[in-house]
Amino acid sequence: MNIWFTEDQTDTVRLGLKVESVLWKETTAYQELVVANTDAYGRLLVLDGAVQTTIGDEFVYHEMITHVPLALHPHPRKVAVIGGGDGGAIREILKHPSVEEAHLIEIDEKVVEASRRFFPEISAGLDDERAFLHYTDGIQWVREAKDFDVIIVDSTDPVGPAEGLFAPEFYASIKEALGDHGIMVAQSESPFLQPHLIQRVMTGIAQSFPVTRLYLAAVPTYPSGLWSFSLGANGDLQDAALRPELRDMPTRYWTPQIQRSCFDLPKFVQELVR
Amino acid sequence: MNIWFTEDQTDTVRLGLKVESVLWKETTAYQELVVANTDAYGRLLVLDGAVQTTIGDEFVYHEMITHVPLALHPHPRKVAVIGGGDGGAIREILKHPSVEEAHLIEIDEKVVEASRRFFPEISAGLDDERAFLHYTDGIQWVREAKDFDVIIVDSTDPVGPAEGLFAPEFYASIKEALGDHGIMVAQSESPFLQPHLIQRVMTGIAQSFPVTRLYLAAVPTYPSGLWSFSLGANGDLQDAALRPELRDMPTRYWTPQIQRSCFDLPKFVQELVR
């Protein structure tokens, strides 16, 4: 079968993935949702035409958006994920023995349903007794939230339902929802293809947080393959790699060395966020 | 104009780049050569259907294939590039004040001609008085070469003209062409899409060199966006970032920190080369 899924990653760059079969397609209240099997990366989740996750590379994104901030906190106990309905971030958060509560705030319940059905490897953590699911708007939810140690913004691209998750007002609410050593992180797209978005996110976070940092990871099915994460902290950052329980965490991308070196930015990226 | 260049990066993954204009197309004695202007990455050089380089991201590959081995050598004086007819590696090598001779060994003179004509930013170094051009087969040339400090294999993919550049016998010849502190490096494709090739190259290099190491860089127009470089050394490796002349080298990707952290491999890549 010579059928291809094609994502217009930007107006001028496309990714094509050969498809074995299309398993599911629905229009939810918020977006178009498609599940397919690809030859190169296995099962694929698409929202509004954009790759969200594949079995072949989901580990990179999910490990890096969670372990990096959690390792920088002295004792992460209460963690929230805004978006991330596939459950991959929750699965990784629950690997930290200090975590008592992992909250998922997903506006579109259909994403969670599709993940439970088609991506059991990714969504498994959602059934853990420390996982709490909230099907509601993340912006509203954060306004009521309190005493979180880490809040992770695992959003779709800054168009459609996720637009408000890239606003400085949202980062200000997150700051209020965090405790003393609180840390936030947001996915902030590609330094090659969306440099201005990274600047906007970092500037927005800096309006509320005294400490900001950018880090990178290689996610092949995302535009350009190089992905950025923008971090904001209320105070000094713990030196990660030293907490002994982190050393043997079962991961496929993250290591204690990557925890440090993901902050070593290429010079053109340094200049972007200077 | 809605015209797209599409590369079949593997049988099941494609990259599409919107094209403004096609500037040149020829069939050389060795391969099909195309030059086009893309919207996303500027000017593009294609050999046998595969992206070789673009103005938008060439700096990553050319800086990382050169500065990493040169920084690990105590005093690189005589350097060779096998392949790399665009001249980008030579341009970077010549940034090192210790370098007295930078040899380019390119089998296809037409690649150098096209680069001089369409990519002056990349090929400029070829006119330097320290640059020496040899239009000949790299495998033959290496057998006669002697006392090189660093030899860089800047090849196309391991099909067609470049096939012999991935053979253990070739690495053995390179070892003979290197001096005491000699270092070789070869581009070795993507850990996501060509893991077995990396294993083959690293095993091949290990047959001749006592020290081997793998490092990574983010090249968005290459398959998966994450690219690997396999390094072999005759002896202990110099600790890079310390040589003072390296600190202020004009680069856009490489930094003294990246010199160190590019060797911090994601866990799945560590396991690949263990």
C-alpha cells in the first residue's frame, strides 16, 4: 500500500510518513483526531494535521519535558501537566518516587480516550492511583491551583485550542500556582523553524519568573527534528544529576549527563535567547 | 509557485521543501546534481536525490565534522577531507590557526564547480593558499597519504560512489595515513533511522583504532534531524575546550560546551554503540 501521511510542518517544509493503515479518525469538539500505523515510527497520533506523538520517538519528548524540570526540583511531590492528553508525560512523572500527585489537565477528553485505546504503552500511567484527570480548560484550572512543585505545559502548536497556553498571563497564573521551589516548563517549538516563538515564550516566562532557561532535545517527527523547552523557576535550580534516585531511572533518552548537556545551546540558539 | 523538492530519506520517510526556483541540473560522471532555491533553508545542493547541504543549516554539519576532531588534537597542522566537494569542511578547518594544509579529495570535480558557482559562502575556503584540491578517488589517495593529523570522511550516503568509504579496509588505510596523535571522523547517518549503519561504522573503525567515540548534532535537512559522527583515534584524546585559540572561534553551532556535550549520548544511542 503506497499511502502517505503528510504534515505541512510550516508553509514550506513537509514531513511524509508511509502509512500501513489508518485506525481512527474523528472530529472532536476541539480538533480533528487521527490515529494511523506508520512504517517508520509505528503508531501515530495526529491532531489538526500535526504529529503529536509516535511510538517510535515519543520517549524523547515525554522524558525531556518531565525529567529535566523534576530533576531540578529538590523534592517534587505535586506535579501538573497542562495538555498532554496522551498520558506520556504522566507516565514519566510517575517514575519519580517522590511524586505523590500527578495531575493531567486536558481540555479534550477524546484525546485521552484515543490514547487509552490505541497507545496503551503511552497512556498506562493514567490508571495509576497517583494520577488525577481533569477534563477542563488549563487556563481556568491553573487559576485555582496551589502549591504545585512542577507545572508542565505539554501543549499543541500555538494555533487553535492551545493559543492561550503561550500567553504571558498564563505563565503569571502558573507562577501563582507553584510553591517556593516551583518550576514550570513549556514546549516551545523549533529553533530552526520557529525562532520568534521561542523568543516570545522566553520573554513571556521572564515576566513572571526570576530564572529562565532553554533546553533542547532531538524529536525526529517534529519540525526540523530539534525541539526546545522553555523553563521558568521561582528560585535557584537544584543541581540535578546528583540526586541518587535519578541515576538508575529507566529511560531511553534522558541520562544524568543529558540533564546537564541539554542546556548547552548551539551558538545560534544562545543568541536567540540572549 | 507551488513546486516541491521531495527526498525519500528512507523507503518510509520523506522530507519536502518548497522550491522557489531550480537553478541547475546535470548528470556528472558519478551522480545527478541539482541546485535549487528553497523557501525554508535557502539554496540547496542535491546529489542523486539526497540533500547534501543547504545554506540554512550547512553550518551545523560543517562545524561539527571539523571542529570536534580538530579540538581533540593537540596541534592539527595537516588535515584532509575525503568527499565534501562543497568546500564547507575546508572553510571550517581553515579557521584553526595551527592548520598549514587542508586537502580536499573529491572524486567529482563537478560538485566543486557547482559549489564555487552557486554556494560561494560555502566554497570560499577552496581558494585559500592553504587549501589543496585533489580530484581523485579517496580510497586510492589515502593509500599514498602520510603524516596527517586529522582525516575527515565527509561522504554521501553509503550507496553509489561512496560505498567504499564505509569499509573497514578504508579505515585501516586512514590509520596508516595518520601521525601519532592522529584522529579520523566519518559522518555516520541517523541513530533513529540507520542504527545498524552506525554500528557497522563504529565496529569498522574499532578494527583499526584503539579509541572510538560517537557524537551527535542536529541537522534539520538530514533524515530524522539527528546526525551522528564516528571518531577513531590513535591515542588519548586531548581535552578540547581548553585550547585558548578555540574559545573565540567564529561559529554558529559549535561552542566549547558543545564540544563536550555532543558526546553525551541519549541512552538508546549509548546502547547502540556499547
